Amino acid sequence: MSRRAASAPTRAPTLAAADRDALVAGTHDDPFRVLGPHRTAAGRLVRAFVPGAETLCAIGPRGGRSRPFRRLHPEGLFEGPVAGTGRYALEATRGDDARRFHDPYAFGPSLGPMDDWLMGEGTHEALFDRLGAHLTIHEGIPGTRFAVWAPNAHRVSVIGDFNQWDGRRHPMRRRLGTGVWELFLPAVGVGALYKYEIIGADGTLLPAKADPVGFAAERRPASASIVCDLAEFAWHDAAWMTARTRADVRRAPMAIYEVHAGSWRRGADGRWLTYDELADALIPYVTELGFTHLELLPVSEHPFDGSWGYQPVGLFAPTSRFGDPAGFARFIDRCHQAGLGVILDWVPAHFPTDPHGLARFDGTALYEHEDPRRGFHPDWHTAIYNLGRREVANLLVANALFWCERYHVDGLRVDAVASMLYLDYSRPDGAWLPNAQGGRENLEAVDFLRRLTDTVHARHPGVLLIAEESTAWPQVSHPTRDGGLGFDFKWNMGWMHDTLQYLHEDPIHRRWHHDRMTFGLVYAFTEAFVLPLSHDEVVHGKGALVRKAPGDAWQRHATLRAYYAFMWGHPGKKLLFMGGEFGQDREWDHDGVLDWAAADAPPGAGVRRLVRDLNRLLRAEPALHRCDGTPDGFQWLAVDDREHSVFAWVRRGGPDDRPVVVVANFTPVPRLAHRIGLPHGGEWHEVLNTDAAVYGGSNVGNAGGVRAVASPWPGGEWSAVVQLPPLATCWFVPAPC
């Protein structure tokens, strides 16, 4: 092609004024129609918008430079001919400065028709591989591809430190039918800060939005997403991951240590510990105490420290408070190498309305319900996900899969399930909308939760799903094929409230509240339960666990020790919030740290030794965990001894497992000749006594054991006289034959 022919298209207007003005104003909704290369009768013509450039030309694949492009607008809109059909670059100059770059509008789409199909029907389980910012080599050029769902937007642009946060520079391609916008930006790499600039359908410029599928984010109060490479991390937990798929979790010991990473410990200067520093300190601490799992309060990026993570904005980004995504991956990898599972608190019930987040993301109620009777949560002043919208449900299911796949997490504790299940949750009459059948049940949430549990279990066998569900909704932990919700476990909130209320009573009055400690066994086997003593019970004026019991300091700590042994001997998996393991005497403060001085001094050190021994015995005695969820693993020996506030029962495992007998005395009066029934005769060893001196007790006990004789008593044909210490729980096992 001659030079004269190549320049011909620039002699006459080639771009409509409306297109030109929209590009310069940043309002054009179809940039690929006008920018980039276009075939004309005279050859290939390229248009580019490069604000601030004085000249622009093309560089051919062999380094040849075109003549300077024609300026169509003083703001930096250019067009000019480019010879041939190969890859070209653009060179912009301003004064003595020159910058060479590949033209984003010369590249084809980075998503394909299968993505459109799966996203359109809301079944894209690998959504996180397609949406968000992904490092890639696209058509032979390295860079980052961006994709975001904003179906009602007029225009979406990628803005960042690579384009001076100018939304006119990189408007995205709209994929028809799915509402997804995508763009490949050459040369944008790891560490780049970015957001999406969106113009709503009504022409309103919205607050710049963080990426809903961003994998890293700035530390608050900054809120940009960060391009990162999740594929670069090398895992070392293959043995753990293989063993996890074979585990029978309901018949295995489980003791969970719940942690708020920001206030467990801090550095000497008061700063947050990094993920690596947490691994150095937290993992050996928890494993030495014998816990099987860590449960982390939500680690998804969140703007407000005081939400403890329960108002997340970056669902796919581990919070930057403690480091980068690779640091979080190293933390989990090290947990697994130490034999410790990791459970994340996960929040699909609601989200905050921070301007950079999901609220009215494209100018409409996209992720939330439009009607506040469904879309606004009165308790937390947050938005509620529209779970009936297939794309929203898809995003949340994909997010659950993301944490399992990319970070190898061992479980998700699903927050606020009750608020999801009931349309009238925490709402007065007239402030909620019934379902299509006129009821209060959120049928869309039920469908979502069943889809969630089925999908996670199918894709990641061995991953636990635990529901925080505080009502009597039936079959939460039953398979979906039987009409259940499909969770592995449900938090037993009723047991927790009843037993803590019992502790609050003066011992002289506990006889009148005896049923609070026994009622849990009425329904203990209707679900697979976790017994939770969580963070919610030690904040907002509720006081520390040790403060829930009356009496002097000795009595309070003795009651706490007795209660822990009661709990560890009770059917159900165990969960204890940090600080509870040494009986911290003050309420949890998310801005502070645990009282580590008290942890190392009496009586805290005694409580901590007890928790360690409880976990050791929980692991060692199959009777304490193998039949947690079945009634054949439990038998009352003393259920109605109100007069003495004494409780006794036997735990059983398999036919070859020795039974464990638990006896608790919740009065400060020692019962020095108290008869209890036992499953069979012979010697019984006292393997645990919470009144032992090593735990800070008065050392009343049974000199190592008792002997059962053929004297019928409630619970069996055999019985023994035992010494029950004050405010204490004892465990007995039969001596070896």
C-alpha cells in the first residue's frame, strides 16, 4: 500500500461528532466500535484516546514508525493509518517524553461463549477464574484481563494508578446478554491498584467501586483493589488434603479455637501481627493446647474494624491488615503441616453499604433487593443479598468454592443463617413481605443454602459447613436429599444460652434451674451440633465467661472449670473463643489484646492446663466423640438430682471403646459420700478432676479411683460412693482388665 493511499482516510471526518464527544467525555458505551483498529477501503485505521499526548503514532511489528496520527480532539483523541495486519504498538509523546504501549482496543475478548452461557444461567462454579483481575498472556502479550458484572450500567471503565484514575482512558467492552464488561490491559501487572468507574443507565457517575471479585485490597481506609497472582503459591499440605477427604468428621474429635486475629496478640508497638507472625505464635499455642481446628472471624476484606469482619466488602480478598494473599496462604499451609484445620467465618446473609462496595453497584439494586422490606437488615443496617437472582447466588456459591480451592480452607461457618431463613427475622408486622405461598420462610434462601452445601460437598469432600442457626428450623444438618439444608453441623445456641444462664444463678438457687442443664439432651441428637462458647458471649456488656458465675474469684474459676468439663463431656463438638482457655477476667476488646499476664499466672494457668487436658482426653477417648450425634452414645446416670445440683452420665463409643462417666457438682458444697450408678462393676479410674490442685482447685477427690459394687442405683445394677469436690466435674473410666 502506498503512503498516499494509507493517509487517505484521515483527510475526511471518519468519526461522528457524537462518538467523538462521548469518548472525550467518558460516556461512550461501546468503545470497541470506535477505538482500536478498523478496516476501511483505504486500509487499516486506528483510533486511540490518550489524554495529555501531543503526538501519537503506530509502531509496526518490525519496529517501523507510522506518520503521526491526526488529532481529532485537543483532549488527546487521535486516528491514523497502520500498515499491514500484524500486532502494532502506539507511541505517545509529550515534549521530550515518549511512551510506547500496546493498544487495549486491538485485542479480542478474553471471555468466551461458555462463560456467557454459565454466567447467564448462574451456574459458573469457577466464576472467580473469569471475573476479577487476572494476570495472563493474551494474544501473545502479557497483561491483566479485567471483568465485572454490571448489567444495568451505561459505561464501565477500569481506573487505576496505571491510567491516572481517569475513567475516559479504559472503558470496557460490554458482553451482550450477560451484563459482563471486560477488558485486557497490556503491561498492567502485580501490585497495580484499580477500581471500576461506572456510569449508571440514567447517566449518573457512581462512586468508584472496588472489584467484587478482587483478590487483594488496600488497607483501610484506602479501598482500591490490587492485582495479584494467586497461582504463584506452592502448597506443602498434600498429605493433609488427602487425609481430609477420608475423614468421618461426625465421629472424629473436634475442638475449635475461635480467634479474632487482630486482637489475639499484637506486636510490641501495638501493630497487628502479620500472617507469618500469627503462624509463628498462634499455631504452636493452639496445637499445644490440643485443639483440632482454628476458626477465624471473617478474614474477607472489610472497611470497619469494629465489625470484626462481619461486614465484608472484598469477599475474595483476605484482609490486608495482616499481609498479602500469599501470607494468608502460608498461614493455612503451616496450620495443615502442624495438623490443624482452619475454618473461616463466612457471611452470605448481608453486606455493608459503603460507597465502594456492592450497594447499588451499577446504579440499581443489583446484589440487594430493591424493597427495603427484603433488602435492608434492621439489626446491622446492612443490605441483604437477593438470593433469588441467579447471578447473586452464583457469586456466593463461587466465593465459598474459592476459599476451599484457592486457600485450602477446611470449613466455613456460615454466619446468621436464621436471618436468611425467615423473612420476618427481627421485623415487626408490616415491615416484611411474605413468600409466594404467604409464609414467613425465605424459600430463595433455602434453595441457595441447599445448593451451597451440595456444591461444596461435591467439589471439596471433607470440607465442613457449619450453620450458625439459632431457631428450631428442622433438619439443618440433614442431607438435602432428605429435605434438610445439608450442613455438617449446627451451632447449638439453645444449649449455650441455657447453660450460661444456669451458671449465672447463685448456687443455692440452682436447684430451681436444674432443667437448664439437662434440657439440651431432649434434642441433642436431632442435629449434629457444635457447642459454642463464642465471641458473641463476651462482648457488649455480657462480660467474660468467668464473670458469668457468682461468688469470689476462686468460686468463679472453679465454676468455669467445672463447666468446661461438663461441656467437653457432653455430646457435641466443642468451640471456645480465645481468652476462654485461661478464663480471661475482662470482656473481649477488639481494639486491644488478650490479658496474657493473667494467662501465665494462677488461676489462669490452671484453667489453661485443664483445657489442654480436656482436649487430650477428647482425642484419646473414642467414647467422647465417636457417637456424638447418636443417642446410643449417651445415658443419664443422674438426671434429676436437683437437691444436690449434681449431674451424671455415661458416654459410649464403639463396642471396643471404654465408656467415660462424667459427674458434675455445681454447688460449693463437697459431697463426700455421694452414690452414683455405674455401667459395670470393678475399679474405675478418676482420669479428670477439675478440683485438682494443678488446675487451681482444693484437691478434693477420690485418690485416683473408686470401686463399683453390685448395688442397684438409677442408671444400672452397679454403683459406687464417690467424693464430689465443690464446684467441680470428675471423669471416670474403667480400669484395664
